[in-house]
Amino acid sequence: MAKERIAVTCLGSGAALGRERLWSSLLLDERILFGLPPTAVPQLYRLGKDPTAIDHLFICHRHADHFFGLPFYLLLYRFLYERTRPLYVIGPAGMEKATMELCEIAWPEFPDDAVGYKVPLSFVEVDRDGEYAAGELHFRAVRMVHFGMDAYGFRFPYKGREIAFTGDTEDCPQLDSLLDGADLVITEFTHAFRTEGAGHLGTAAVSRIIERSRARGATVLATHLGGDPAPIDGLTVCRDGETYLL
């Protein structure tokens, strides 16, 4: 039986200090979003995507290039849209408090407005390795190594396949636990011109991921790039605005 197609749209593929790419954000079947930087909302519109179709938002850690688009996204529900089904925000412990604080900084008048955001927010906070659920989506969280932060990679079954997203991480043993057996691997590749480096993956780690993944027929997408890496056989380097059908 043929597997259902999966569409991965790259809203942005750059790292925090990238010069020519928007900050990393990938949209899975227009329903699941990995990362919400400030550039994500205008890019959704630019690509003709419906912001209200998103049901699950994964935040791997709370650096600004992954998280600071939330006030802009929630602003849409303050003025333009209304929804009754939950919007699941998945991230490290303290995610709800940090979101509310960030929104208050961004729009100080909104917490005092009785209308508020017309969307039922449901926060799923990750405080350890393990299994979690966000509505009907069941996922596994694996703690990564990223400058001592609470940073997680995520994995879940989807349309008969296993999806794995590294988030930001340096090379560490947890990568094997997260990625082994995955059919679609979305990996960060910040140190595109170095073999390794603190806090992020370089060419040595990404090459190892590709070798292990290709042996079982998995697809590997690279995002969160610090530049344009040299071609690596078996690696698809995400480009802003492109959609990949898998």
C-alpha cells in the first residue's frame, strides 16, 4: 500500500546569525509547525498558507529565533480570526508563563482587554525525556545538548511514518535515540562549514546522520543553516519558500 504523501514547507531555513535566509521554521502538511520565529507569519501569507490551519506548534527551546514569533501569531487571533479547536503549544517547562510574559511585553494593553485572544491555547510543557500527548498527537521528547538550555528534539508517528526533529543541538548520544528508525529526519545544520562546534551540528555529525538514515531509506532535511554547505549526497538542504513532497 502506498504511503500518504507528506508536504514539508520551508518558511525559513536560517540560523540566528544567518544573513540571507529567514529564521528556521518548517510547516508539516500545513498543520504542524516546527519553530515560530518573527519572520514566520508574513512568510505564511507570502506562500498562500492559512495560519489558522496550524494545530500543533513545536518549540524546541526558547531562543528568540525559535519563539519570538508567538506574539505576532497570537495577534492574528486578536483581530482577524477566531477558532474553537485548541492550538497546542509544545515546548520546555515554563512555556506558558514565558508566552504570556512575551505577549505582555509585545502588546502591553492586551492582558487588560476583556476580549483577549480568540483562540483556546493548550500548553504541553516538556520537563523530561518521555512520552507526551497534545490532543490526538502522541510524541516523544528527547533532551538535547544546546548551551545548557532546556532544549528538546521531538519524534512522532504520522501517516504511517516516523518523523524526527532535532531542534538545536550539538552532537551527542541522544541523537541516536531520537533518530534511529525515523523515516523523515529534520536536522539542524548550523555549522555548515565546520566539522563540529559547540551547541550545534557540523558536517561530521550531519554526515553520520545521513549515513545511518540512508541505510534504512530515510529522508534527511537540513535547516537552521549558518550558510550554504557544500553538497552532501543524501541530504536535502531546505530553501526558503520551497515545499518538499515526501
